[in-house]
Amino acid sequence: MVTADDVRRVGLALPRAYEFHTGGRAKLKVRQIVFVGFSKDETLMGFGYPKDARDGLIESDPETFFLPPARDLRYQWVCARLDRLDPVEMRELVIDAWRMCTPKMLHDLPELDPPAAQAWAAVDAGEWDELQALLHPYLHFTDGAVALRGRTNVMTHLRSHPTPKPPTAVEVRDGQLYRWTR
């Protein structure tokens, strides 16, 4: 059984995602776009989903999935009963909803080994202390023609250059990024 807190853990681990409360309801957003919303009692979840595919999703399991209220049918949105979702399905739905409101360059981050998404999000937000803890001291960093070794050199480079595109491949050692390749 999935809870709203399980959804939050998945959603808030994604780059640029944050939680917002309005009208007694919690929502997960990227910038001003909601990709997940909860009912007041947090037993139901609405999420971004392509309009042209939502009827098929609902027909596949009408006990779990249903249309939003009529006023929200114009949006790319579907609703689900949280207690009927399994964790793997919930993760896929939340990540796909997040992908609908983020640049394509970020879409592969959730599939990379942790802490790749968290490290890129720290770079994007300029949270250097958080980033330092995620990078291995002997980090190998390759971004196009730029090839650097060592956490200190990489941190100096990242602070003085625009945010790099996310890595396409990573290697993790001791829970830290040892290799960042783009």
C-alpha cells in the first residue's frame, strides 16, 4: 500500500520539485506547474498524464484510476486511489508526471544511480555544501571537452561556470559520485 508520504519521497527527490500547500491540499510542483496533487485526506492522488492516453489507463484498472472532476478535464490529469497502487507503479506515474513539466535534458536523471539526481539538483540550485557531500574526493568529471579530477577542482569549475547539463552516466563509490560523464 502506498501513502502520500511515499509519493512525497519519490517526488521531492526529483530535481526542481518542491511541495506547496493551498486550500488545505498538498501539491508537488516544478516552478508553477503541478505534477502531483493530493486530496485533503491524502488518500487520493491526482497526477499529470497525457489526455490521449488517460482513458486507456482508467479502463486498465477502474478500481484504481479515475477522471478528475469535470472542471479539470481540460488538463492532462488523472486521479488514483493511493491504497490501490504498488510502489513501483506509483514511482513510474510520479516520475512520468514530473517529466511532463521539466526540460528533456533532465528526464534520464531518475534512472541514474543515486545520488546523481540529488547532485545535479544541488548544482542547479547552487547548494555547494550539499553537493560537496555527494561527490567523491577523487571524482572524475567529464563534460564535453572539460575533463577534471578531484572534488575540489570540480567544485571550483562548477561555481564559476553555468550549470552543466546533467550527467548521462555515473559511477558511485562509497555512496558518492566517483565518475560524472556527459
